[in-house]
Amino acid sequence: MPTFYFSWISRESEQVVERIAAACETFLEGKCVLGRERDGFVPEKIKNSLARCDALFVVIGEESSASESSGGRIVDRLLHECIRYEIVSAMNLNLLIVPVLIDDAVLPEKKSAPGALKRLLECKSYRLRHAFWSEDLHQLLEDIDEELEFKKQVDQKLSQSILENYRDLTDSEGKPLRPLELGLEYSGALELRRVIESERFNLEEARRNGDRTGEKNALSVLGLAFTQLGQTQRAIQYFREQLEIVREIDDVEEECGLLANLGDASAISGDIDTAKSYYQEQLLRADSKGHRVFIGSAYNGLGYVYVKQDKISKAIECYLKALAIYREFNDHDKELELLVGIGLNYQKLGELERTAEFFETALEAARYLENRKEEAHILVDLGDAYTRLENPQHVSLHLSRAEEILSGREEPWAVSLKSRLVAVRDSIHRK
């Protein structure tokens, strides 16, 4: 369950924040932490709260907006100690930072913004207009869900690669290390830091002895460990050093996997242009050696990049290429994921017939995998799509099937989806 921290600039925004938070709880199945106007400043409390979160929302209302000349008022208030500390802490924790502008609220120009506010201005901002609240909020929630899903996929991929990449590591006596001894499958920071301490020693030893293979292994462990700790920039540093050695030994398959890791880590840190360059290089190297799985992985990464650049048609092209390759390898889970993603991106383009087409195919894939949770989500998505297509018969059919799956389920995701199902039904009656 994702956790979101909300901060805002003035008390007038509090009710708006509560509405956004309620939507996050309902549609993203998340937990919300509401920061409030504070009489005191307790850094440790703020940092501890943010450490348990996945994203920081900074909500800016019209009453907080800057003057046209200097933007001074919003700068003064945004750089209030607490707000500034929240932004800096979120940066250090590698959290997603989401500026939300209400109606005609504005941010100052970057050249006149000091300190932590510059980082806020670099983040993609969203505007919620009261006159178009539902549409704007829906787009915001979709994008946040996509961001969190991407990060989740990266974490899963890195966790899976740990055992694959390090099953041959040995301890000081030359005995194979077991997963428990590696400690990397644990999410606990203490266990990871012990691994980091050990691998830093191994790295120094390998470099002193000119052992390039040992150096490569240590760099790889360190990169993955720092990734799991959320310290993405340090992870990138170790992955880059590892890449130099991998290219020395001309292991194209390992190089492609590492380029994928670098692309993912760069994307997570918000450096989309660098991520794109790594995915393109991965595609070139994989294509040169016919490594089809890595070609599919590269197209998947490029699809994400184009979504972030708001080039939705190009994103769909890449996702379709990735889908074809994953189908070659009968990777049904990846196929389902891509079918849903392509459907959602066609929805962004307003191509609802294509949206419904891909959701219907995704529905078949979910049923084949007996993934009831995903099946219920897709059925509600289809209900929403057919509502917009003004096809009440299909709406009723899909929502009824979703209700059958959700009946008697009280898990958070099911409760959230039931609320969304009711909202779709209500939208039919408003038409």
C-alpha cells in the first residue's frame, strides 16, 4: 500500500488537500499523511514521517500565488522552514515530488527561485481546476499510479536479479554464499548496510589485487544494495563503474542487463533524458547480438520515457514492439502488464475504441493467469471506457462481472475498487 505525504502553503488549501487525499486513498489504495501549518518545527518528526512515504504532494492554492513581478509571496511561504525541510528530505529519500496547482495558482520562474524550490520547479506539476475537477484529478491519479507501478517493477526486477547475478559469490574461505548470508533479499536497512560494508572491503581488496572479476561483482552488489536503500545516485555511480569492466570483457548480455538497470535507476531519479540514452544503447547492443529479451526490455523502457515526455503515440509504438517480443517468450505476466498499459495510453489519446480493444484482450490474459484482482480492475476500466463510448449494455455486463469478483472481499484493494465501481455507475446516471 503506497503512502503519500501532503503539504500545503496556506490554511485555505486544507479542504482541497483533504479531497485529493481522499481520492488517493480510494483510487490508489493509499494511506495519506497530512502535514499541517505548524507553530513549531520538529525536523525529526517530519523526516520520520516522510521515510515511510512514497511521494510528497505540495499543494499550492491561488491565495499562495506569486505576484506577477517577482513571485515573492509564494517564495517566502514555500521556503518556510517546514516546507523547505520537507522538500529537501523528500529529495534525499528519493521520493516522488508532486507540485499541485489549484485553479490559477502559479510558481515563480526558476531563475528567481532559491534553494529547495528549484527542485520543486523541476518536477512535473499538475493543475486541478474546480470547473474540471474530475477530469484533472483522474489524470493526476493515473500518472501517479503509473509512476509507483514503474518503481515497483524496478524494485522487483532488481530483487530477482540479486540471486541470478550473485549465486557464484563466495565468502573469505571460498565457500558459496547462501541467500541469507548475502542479506540482499531483505528490505531491512541494517542488513543491507552490513552487506555494503563487507562489499566495500571486497572492492578494495579486488582493486589492490587487480582482480577485475571480483571488482565487478563487488560493484554490482553495491549498486543493487544502494538501489534498495533508495540512494539511486550512488547506485548509478557503482553501476557505471561496473559497466566499464563489463565492456572490457565484452559480455554483451551482462552489458544489456546493466544498461537496463542504469536506465531504470535514471528514470526513477527523474533524469529522463539519461534514461532514454541508456535504453537506446541497450536496444542497439541487444539488437547487434540478437538478444530478443533485452530488445523487448529496451522497448519497454523507451515506452516509459516517451510517456514521461508526453509523446504518447511513440510510447504506444514501443510498447507494442515490446509486447510482440514478450509474447514470443510466453511471458504472460508481462503481456498482461503491457496490454493494460497500452489501453491506458490509448485512453490518454481519447481513442476509446482502441482502449476498449486492448482492455478486452488484457481481460482474457488476466483470466488465463487466474489473476482475479487484475481481472476486477480491468472490468471496471472497461465499464468506464464503455460509459464514455455510450454503450450501456457493455457497461452493465462488465460492472456486474466485477461485482461478482468483489463480492465478499474486504481487502483494501477490493474496497477501493468497489468505490470506483460505484463512481462509474453514478456517472452513467448523470449522462
